[in-house]
Amino acid sequence: MTQARSIPVSLGARSYEVRVGAGLLAEVGLLTAGKARGRTAFLVSDSNLPPSTVALALDSLAKAGFAVHTRSIRAVEAEKSLDTAARLLTDIASCRLDRLDPIIALGGGIVGDVAGFVAAIYRRGVPVIQCPTTLLSMVDASVGGKTGVNLATGTELRKNLVGAFHQPALVIADIATLGSLPEREFRAGLAECVKHGVIAGSAGDLLAWTERSIPGILGRDPGTLIELVERNVHLKAGIVAADEREDDAKDQRALLNLGHTFGHAIETLPGLSPDADPRHAPLHHGEAVALGLVAAAQCAEHLGLGEPGSADRLVGILGRIGLPVRVSGLPGSAEVLGAMRHDKKVLGGRLRLVLPTSEGVRIVEDPPEESVRAGLDAIRA
Ligand SMILES: NC(=O)c1ccc[n+]([C@@H]2O[C@H](COP(=O)([O-])OP(=O)(O)OC[C@H]3O[C@@H](n4cnc5c(N)ncnc54)[C@H](O)[C@@H]3O)[C@@H](O)[C@H]2O)c1
């Protein structure tokens, strides 16, 4: 087995470690026993996981002496809901979990967010062990303690509107679970890795390393994947440690929204697809983030803040990964700008963009519309 790595997330009394390795699910029982004193465990899994992946975790928990209960949920945004959370809470209460008993989340960001939220509110907080099974959740969603569900208001599904900060007791990222992850989901997760590389900027060589490692990453070489997850978790852990709760005064965690104001607006537009084939619509979140990164870089260049050529460099990297860098059917800029003004990061109707500048990634308040339009024009096919 390739050597497992451990990355600390330093948050005082809420500190924890992120374990990254190949084959770690077989150790989930012992690792959980080291972090939670209870003897009953409740595992929430993703219904799309191969049964063998779930069995590995269940066996390991049973061997470590836990009485194990389990439920699976469907990883679709409509099921990331208060109804699903309520059903899980009822099941958990029926299994008589007490305050010390752990909830284990085995799945992508949807399972992690719902199970984490349930762990945050059941008995006002029980330990949660995050076991991410998508690349996105390994490098992003499972680390940092944001949990929550979507809320349907009328016809609108408002993402992550209800939630709580609840740091996990431990994160176990077993890259062997990525073996069954569909290619499109895998590539979508890489958009967040490129985003992290841009945020790291000249302070590290994350972007250059990612660029160099594209063949090994896409070939899913275990050693390269472990290093990819380790490097990205390290970047995210540093930001979370500096700004645990997305504090306006600290404005650190907000930097993780790079590309997301453009991305969220594009993601909500119906009918867009990564390759102009309507059968592949809608865009996945990571695909919209890839487009958002290019738009943000071009917007920064237009403002005279970005390093000349930075947008082209991103187009090169994202294109080699197989992520979209242009999209056909994008509506007029006025419509997209309208959608951007609806983004939750907008304060008082004024746009607030996270942009890559030559001095690092920073927040730009109320950028001129023509620069935002220049960003959007860069991604029109
Ligand atoms: N809490 C946070 O900080 C945070 C950060 C980013 C995103 N998120 C949330 O994460 C969610 C997206 O997460 P995601 O991209 O991991 O997607 P996901 O959880 O929707 O999973 C994507 C798809 O892959 C399937 N899947 C997952 N693991 C698999 C595996 N190993 N093999 C086969 N299929 C597998 C799922 O069933 C689903 O169909 C969104 O709801 C988003 O809001 C949360």
C-alpha cells in the first residue's frame, strides 16, 4: 500500500486530521474508535457506491467492536433536504445513538453535507467522521466543517440555505474509492484543484505541480492522487485555520469562492452543456467553476489587475484536463450579470468578485460592468 499521509487542520479544541491513502476504508473502524468513545455507529452512504465499498467500511466498523446501523441516500440536490435530514434523525434516534456515538458519512459532498448537518444537530452535536468518495469532497467539501441542506422556496431550490458549522472528528480520504467514480465527476473535482492552485499563487507550486501531473492524475495513478489530495487539503486546511467561519473581517475563506460568482450564475442557466451536446446538459458544478475561473482571470486582466496571459494559462490547463473553457448558448451579458447579482456573495446588490491579481487572489468590490462583460465574452463559444 502507498504510504498514507496525515494533514492537520489546526482549530484549537476542534482540531482534526485528514488521512489520505489507498485502502484506508479497511481501517475506518479502528480510526473511528480512536476518535469517538461511543460503541454504536451510524453509517450514511451514497446509494451509487459499489456495495463492496460500503461493505468494507461496515466490516471494519463491526470488527472494531461497533454496533453498526446504516442507511443510504440518493446523491441528488433535491434529496439534500430537511426531509432527508429528518428521516435520518428519526432512524438515528430509533437506533438509540447517544452523544458519544459517531455518524460516518461515506459518499460525495451531498452525503457529507447532509450527514454532517444531522451530526451537528442530533443531541446538539455528535462526532462525525467524513469519508469522502468523490475527488471534490476529498479536496474540498469534507474539510472545513460546513454542513447543511438545500431549501425549496416556491419553485426555487436554494442551495445550502440551512446549515451549521460542525467540524469533523476525522476525515478519511481513501483514494481507492475513486476507482468507481465516473470520469465526468472526477474531472469536475479537478476544477477545484486548479482553483486551489491559483489561490496558492506564487506562495507554492501547486498550480505548476498540478499542470505537470495531469497525465498521472487523469491516469488515476494512486501515488499521484494521494499527493494531489494531500496538497489540496493542505491549502484548504490553512485557509480554514485562518478563518473558520467565513468571517467578513478576516475575508480569508471567501477567497475559496474564486470563479464561483461567475460559476454559480452560469450553473443556474438552463440548457448549457460542456460540449454543446444538449444530452450532456446541465453543466456540473465543477464545469461551471472551470468556466468561472477563466472569466475571473480575464476580468482581472481587463481591470489591469491580473498578470497578462493568466487567463490563457488557465485555458491551457483546464483544457488539458478536459474541462470546458468556452460554452455555447450563453445568454447576453445583461442576463448573466443579473444572475450574478443574485449570488449569495453579493452584498447590498453590489457585485463582489474574487479575482486573481498579480499580487494574489483578492476581493474586488463593485467592478466596472465592462470588465465583467470582458470576462463573460472570454468564455463564449
Ligand atoms: N461543505 C462544503 O464545504 C462543500 C464544498 C463544496 C461542495 N459542497 C457540496 O457538495 C455537493 C457536491 O459534491 P460532489 O461533487 O462530491 O457530488 P455528489 O455528492 O453529488 O456526488 C456526485 C455523483 O457521484 C456519485 N458518487 C460519489 N462517490 C462515488 C464513487 N466513489 N463511485 C461512484 N459514484 C460515486 C454520487 O452518487 C453522485 O451521483 C454539493 O451539494 C455542494 O453544495 C460542499
